[in-house]
Amino acid sequence: MLARNSLIAWVMVSSSAGCLVTADPEFTGPQPTRPLLIESALSPTRSISEHVKELGVWPPVKFTALLLSEDAGENVQVILALNYGTTSTPEGPADLYPDNKQLDASTLTAGPRVVTLSWTPENPVTRFCNSLTMYATHETLNTTNKRKCPKSEDDASYLSWFVVLCPDGLGSCNYDDCPGAKKEELKYCENYEDVQ
């Protein structure tokens, strides 16, 4: 009788203390995030800056920011667009996008990366105040007019500068084309019916 009771007690303890594992646990990697361009690293530091010819030649204007993203194996495209989103934007893709870089995939734990793109004004000057927009995305749209629009606005971030061209020194700066000087119809990439 004692032996039987001991056996029953052992079976009860064994069945209640056990843990049944039916499958291996699933671990998922980090999810991709929107590539974030960080303003604290902006260069030039001013929203509107003057650019003067040197010995009759336009020197390049460099634009620098920090990029932070979780890419999940996808490369990041960083694009510099000239006069992005205005009716006066030139038609040619080379004029629309004076510089771009493709960066290897990275992670948030790796920290921010420095990104520098540049633009060199051309002669003759057709617009004295120009906007330069840097944006980062994992994928761009395939548009018929070769505009490099982000495929998703949820996967893009933007920074903008305005550069006033001064061909004959600071006294020759013309701000007529700057924001607020005249109204223009904006056509940003999110208006996909305009850019596909």
C-alpha cells in the first residue's frame, strides 16, 4: 500500500513539474526603419546661404548630414535634388539630381553615418536662388520621366537648403527666386499622378 501511494505521488509530481516543448523558438531580426537624416549635423548650417564665384568659376557647394537607419540588409539611396518640387525644375534628370550615393546596409546599433553630396552651379545662371533637397530612401519609383522619387513616403526623410548665387560678389546676390518671393505651384513626388 505504501509503495503504491509513493508511485502515485511520484507520477503526480513528475507530470506537474514537467515542461513540454513542441517546436524550436522563432527569433526574428530587427525590422527596417525609415532612413533618418539628422539636422544637428547640417552643413551649411544656415537655411539660406550665399555662394560667390571664385576667379570666374563656381566652386562646388557641399551638403553634409548624418544618416541613421535600420536597413535589414537593404542598401540606402541618398539623393540630392535641385529645386525639388517646383514648376521651374529643369526637365533633364542630370539637372534634377546633381549628386547621389548608394550606401551599404547598416544598423541602428552601428550609429549614424556622415553623408556628403555636392552641387556645382553652371553658367549661364538661369535661377539665382536654388533649393537643394537631400533625401534618403531604400527604394525609388520607376517613373517614366526618370524622377528619383521615393517609392514610399513612409520610407524617406528630407533636408533642404537654399543657395543664392552671387556672380559678382555679395553685392550681386539676387533673392527674387527665394521662397516667399513669388508663388509657385508645388509638385512634390507624393503627387504620383504627376511623376509616373
